[in-house]
Amino acid sequence: ALSALERGAARSDGGDPGLLRDLAFAYARTGQEGEAALATAERMMLINQPIDAHRMAERAKGLLPAGSPSWLRADDIVVATKAMQQ
């Protein structure tokens, strides 16, 4: 199921909040907490909840390997949400 959700997210370019919710749940169920937090942060950005997106992106950065593609995506969300709050 996880690989199917990942393919779906790639096809939709991460633009489906429901798919991102399901993907985050699947990551969490498989012990990939950093990826789960990142998917949740991306979902929060899509549904215009920057405070929650920022919080989850910071969590993801703490759980993911520094400098990895997922870590960089989380960092992009942190930067974007900081800019939105100013």
C-alpha cells in the first residue's frame, strides 16, 4: 500500500491533501516518522494551515537525515512558513 501511495503522490505532484494524509498514516505505520511528519507538513501547506505546517516541518527536520531530499523539502516548508508569518 505504501508504494502505491508514493506513486500516487508523485503522479499528483503532492497536490492531493487526502492522498498526503493517507501517505503520512502509511509512513507512520511503517515506522518512518520523519517522512510521516513531512507528508503532514505538505498537507498542512495545501490546506492553508501554515502554523501547523511549520511545526510538522520542524519535526520532520529533526527526524530526517540532514541534507537528504526529504530534509530539504521540510526546510523549504520552514522557510516558506516563516515568510508567510512576517
